[in-house]
Amino acid sequence: MDREEFKKKIENHTVMTDDMMSNIQALHLKNTKKSEIYIVAMEELSELQKEISKELRGQGDRDGILEELADVMIVCGNIMNLQKITDAELRAATAVKLDRILSKLVEKENGNEGGCKMGSDCLHYGIGCRSCGNSSSYGEVYHESGEDTFSKPD
């Protein structure tokens, strides 16, 4: 959507109830292939990533981030529906993740940032070494000693 058109529509938007939004999503899911839903989700996540990247380079556009966040929220709802994930399950999973963030903040406050057992010499300090208690999105990070820290049990 054109950015100016998006801004105009936001200013003059009609408030939708949760039921209206759910009905639109259900209609969309009913008339769209499952594979297409997943492909569109990946595309929307990529577009948000691009907007965040612009922000980090000092070329950010708040409205661009807002627009892509809205798209991501929609596709996340679609994925929840396809996977039959309930709001309660998502809320519980979010609480678990927030608890983990809180634990890391407490560790940082106590001077044991990341809980790294290998210390600050770990190349993956805070980004993916299992010894640090963090996970890599790739799952293939090794400690600088060459030790495979991902496949060892804790």
C-alpha cells in the first residue's frame, strides 16, 4: 500500500471489533491455500525486517514499521489459526519467554551477564553459545575452543 494512502486511512479508519477482525481472517483463510498463507507470512516478516534494518541505518520510517507490524500481526493470527494455537497457549508461551528475559536482566544486574560459564572469552557471548544459556537461530554455533556446545546436554 502507498505510504501516504496508508497514513490517510489510519487517520480516518473505522474501528473494527475483534469479531469483525476474526470473521475477515476466517474468510481469508477459507479462500486461501495453506502454503500461500505461510509464504505471505514469510514475506511480511521479511518486510518488517527491512523496515527495522532501515531504522538501524538511520533511515527509519515509523509509519513503515507500523504498516509492517500490522501485516505481521495479521499473518501471525493466520498461523495461529492454521496451527490451532489458542490465545491462552500463546499467552503462556509469551510468559515463558518474558520470564527468560527477566532472568537474563537479573543476571546482568548481578554482574553475571548472560550466565556464560566460559566467560567473556566466548566468541558467542550472549548470542548463541549453549554455555552462555542462549540459543542460536541457526543451532550451529560452536564455542571458540572448538567444543560443540549445542549437542551436549546441560
